Amino acid sequence: MSQTVFARILNVSPSTVQKWEAPKAQKHPSGAAAKMLQLIEQNGIEAVL
């Protein structure tokens, strides 16, 4: 899945997803985005679609 599509699912900007995935990321997901990522990790992307 592209970062753009993933960003739309999480309702964040594509640049935010890029920053999270950067090798030396200084930005980490928090709040609702962090919870959503946890749900996706545990149950797959289908859990939030």
C-alpha cells in the first residue's frame, strides 16, 4: 500500500507518514493515529476499513 493511501486511511498527510517511516525518524505517531496503527498491527488493515 502506498504512503498516500495509508495516510488517507489514517486521516493524516502523506508527509506525516513519510516522517514516521524515515530511517532517523524524530516524529512518532501519537493519539488517535497511534491507536489506529496498533489496531492495524494487531488485526490487519481490514480492521479500520
